[in-house]
Amino acid sequence: MTSRILVVEDEIFVAAEIEYVIAEMGHEPVGVAADQETALKLAARADIALVDLNLQDGPTGMSIGRILAQTHGVTVLFMTANPSQLGNGIPGTLGVLPKPVTERELKQAVTFAVARHRDIEATPPQRLKLFNWGGQMAASA
């Protein structure tokens, strides 16, 4: 079953590579958002979002992730070179994968996010730091 995945990333070459991998895996890339306005316009079309923190309009990734998860029911996975900026995470989001990311790690992260969106247990990629929000722990006991 295909998932619709939004890429929130302002570096176009990185975004294009992520979209390519998503499509290669059989999922539907719903678009690339380089800022909060674009991300929120595309929110209704997404099941899952891969979100960078620092975008064209500044460090808006955290608020984008929060809005996508809490308002639109999107499964959010952060991908950033600055994972410490997230502290203990954003309620309702899965976790953070530190950049740079290999193609294999990206595929594992997408597979994990798709499984969690469908409420299926899955093993997270090794470098993925999971957030725990009262029953929202990505890897259930």
C-alpha cells in the first residue's frame, strides 16, 4: 500500500534525492516544501512528513512538525544535522534521524514511519532517536 510522503527540506538537491528514494520505494512524494507556508499548504495531502529544522524561512521545522502531527494527523520524522535542537522532541512526532543520511538509512526510516503511521510495530533505524510521549513510543513493548 502506497503512502503519501511530504518532504520538508530547503536544499533542493537533498530534497530531490529524498523524493527519488520515496518514489523508488513505491510511495507517492506529495511535494517538497522549503518553508512553513508551503508545508502547511501540502499538509492535507500527506500521510508522512520528513522534516528538516532549518528552512528558507528560518528554524521553522519544529513548529511545522508540531502542526503537521497535532493538527493534520501526519506521522512526522525529523531529519536534521542539528538533532540537539529538538531536545526531548515534539509531542506527537516519531523521532529524529541525524544527517547526513545514507540511502539505506533513508529507506529504513521511511519504512519505519510508514509502519508506525499504519500502527504496525517496526524496528527503527539504528541512528534514529525515538521520542516517547505517553503511549506514542515508536517501538512498543
